[in-house]
Amino acid sequence: MRLLPVLWVGPWMVSSRGRDALLGPPGAVLISDAEFASVTCPSMARSICIQLPRKTLAPLVRDLDDTLMRPIDGQRKALQLLIGYAQMLRASAVPSSAHLQRLVSTHVRDLVAAVLGASPEGMAIAEQGGLRAGRAMAGVTRAP
């Protein structure tokens, strides 16, 4: 399983693999739940933690394991779209149909892949799904 803590308010310190990542808002870092990790943040921090199976991300992201513990810049457009999509989901009712739940899961997977640096094939998939949905929700028309 891969965990992607995404922060939009307050600083965080994430430690894993003998490395520390200080995240300022907005920011993210991919960690593995198969390894010990610690996260330190003040009570005013606002964030989400996205959990995805490795087998779901691996086909879309080249060298997925190399992305572990590499801080992700908050200026990356894909991260901004992911944050917006996540905030919209938090403010909405949980989709009731299985079809909508799968669609939302696919959108989130696509956005995470784009945030991590999707392969050309993975980016093509993300462009047709999660990136398109994230842009539509944000009213954005250009590529991340």
C-alpha cells in the first residue's frame, strides 16, 4: 500500500527510510505502509491521506518506488487539482452507487499518478479521467 499525505494548511514533518521531509503548504510526499514512518504536525494542520494499493499505481507511474519520500512541490498543477478534488469530496455526500464510487476512485488514482510523475502512458490515461475531472471541477482548461 502506498500512502500520500497531502497538506494544504500548516507544516508537517514526515520521516521514513532514514530521511525527513518538511512539507509546507501545499505539499505531499509518498510513503509506504510497509515501512515505519512518522508524521508530526500541529493541530491546525489541514490535510488528507490518500491510500492506494501499489498494484493500482505501478502501471501508471514509472519507477514508483523511487518516488517514496520525495517531497512534491505544491506549485505542481496536478497537486492543486488533487487538493481541489479532495476538498470537493470532503464537502459532498459519499457517492451512493458503486459506479460513482469506482469513478471517484479512478479519478483520485489518476490525479495521484499525475502528481507522482506518471509515465507517458499513465499520463494519457490520467488525461482522460482524473485530470479532466479535476479541471472540470476547478474550471481549468489547460494541462497540468
